[in-house]
Amino acid sequence: MVVLALLVPSLMLGVILMLGRYEDFVLPPHEAEPEPGDRPAGGLSR
């Protein structure tokens, strides 16, 4: 029982870390959105 109590949390942590790495490989890199300060304050651009 002690081995199980020590093994389960470490296995869960390993699974969470593997899923994070898997997500990095599967998802395409996201394009950075412009900062709010980079855009015009208001109105239509002419």
C-alpha cells in the first residue's frame, strides 16, 4: 500500500507532463497578436 501511495502521484505528474509535451508537438505554433498599443486608438483608418 505504501508503494501504491508513492507511485500514483508520481505517475499522475508524469502523465500531466507528457500531455503538455504532446500538446506542444500537435498544435501549430500560434501567431502573436498585436499589442493593444500597436493598433490605432479609434475610428476608421483612411
